Amino acid sequence: MLGFSRSLFSKVFRRIFRSSFIPPIETKVELGNNNSFINKNCIDTSKGGSVKIGSNCEFLNGVLLMPYGGSITVGNSCSINPYTVIYGHDRGVIIGDNVLIAAHCVVIPSNHKFERIDIPINQQGEQSKGIIIKDDVWIGSGCRILDGVTIGRGAIVGAGSVVTASVPDFAIYAGVPAKLIRMRNKQL
């Protein structure tokens, strides 16, 4: 009899706990046509948010798309290469069409607040401006794209760069922090 009571109590407690203390997490995933996902578990909406992917994109092994309550939008004909992580915190990430993101990149549209010294950094919250990567961009391997950045149309970001400021259209940026190397302005 005691075993039955414990089992019943456990079921009732779990039902009350779930309905009373855990708010539902809203998630939305939209996928276009003809996309290739090497790792079937690359979209993680366990913390809420939305992911929208256009058509003809490829996501290679180890890619993670984690909106964390924000949004991630990927245009058409994009290639996201192995072990790249794209977060979507708050204001989110918008990636245009024909974008190439090489392996081991991190795109994060959020920063920790750290102004107060009397409160630990992990308790001060976050701030977010969002990230926009326009059409026809090539981001080299191992880059870090930080919050508040817009990478202009046709731009190239050299391998290993940390992008802390916006990149103009058709510019080639590289370095830590990324700086202008030259412009891509020749037309044939």
C-alpha cells in the first residue's frame, strides 16, 4: 500500500510541478527546400526562440544553431561548415543569401553586462544589439563575429579574425580586432 501511495504522490507532484513552475518554451523552426544537414541535431531550441532557413543550404558536421530565446535567420544557398556555432540571443542573427561561413566560427549577438563590481558578472544580465551578415559574404575559418556588427554585401573576413565593428560592402577585413585590408572593387 505504501508503494502505491508513493507512486501516486510522485505522479501528482510531477503533474503539479510541471504545470505550475515550468513555463512553456515557445519555439519555431521553418526550413526551406533541398537543405542538407550532416548532423541531424544541429538546431537546439531547448531554450526557446526561432530558426528560419531558406533553401539549398548545407550545414556540415558539428554545426550548432542555438537561438536562446532570440532568432536565427539563414537565407538561400548558404554553407555553414563544421563546428560553427551560431547563437540567436535576444535581437538575433540575420544571414543573407549565398553566405559562406568556414569551420570553427562563432557568431554571438549578445554580451554580458559587467559595469558593476559589487555583483558577479554572471548575475548582471546580458545586452544584445543583433548581428546582420548580408548577401555574398565569405567568413574564413575560426572567426568570431561579435554583437552589434553588420557585415556588408560581398565582404570577406579573413581566417582567425575577431569582428568587433561593422564591415562595409565589398571590404576585406582581417585581424584581431579585424581591420580593413583592402576593398574588392574591381569589375571585369
